Amino acid sequence: MYDSIIRTTVPLIVAVLLGQAARVGLDLDPGAVTSIVTTVIGAVYYTAARALEQHMPTAGRVLLSAGLATRAPEYHRPR
């Protein structure tokens, strides 16, 4: 469970940081800009990192978990 939490949280943190960086110098409603930019950047970042993980597993794990998770999470069906 730790790995899945890390892999979800790291892209969100990256998205918030990039969203704040994109806001610099813009004269727009801060709440709306932050929400929209954070969501879009988070989705793009996660998609790109997952795609990279398919070809370069180590690089994908670093981008998705900042190197804190040692493997991709495994999901099992409940019995």
C-alpha cells in the first residue's frame, strides 16, 4: 500500500509546484488557475511517467515515487 500512496502523491506534488510556477506573472484568479493547471499538469505528468515506466522501469519509478518506492504496486482481486 505504501508504494501506491507514494506513486499517487509524488505526481500531485510535482503538479502543484509546476502549477504555482506557471502562475507567476499571470493576472488571473489564483484559485481557478491553480485548480485547472494542477489537474492538467498532474494528468500529463502521470501519463508520461507511466509511459516511460513501460520502457525504462527505473526512470518511471523515480518520476512517480521520487525513488521512495522500490517497485510498481501490484493489485490483486479480492477473493
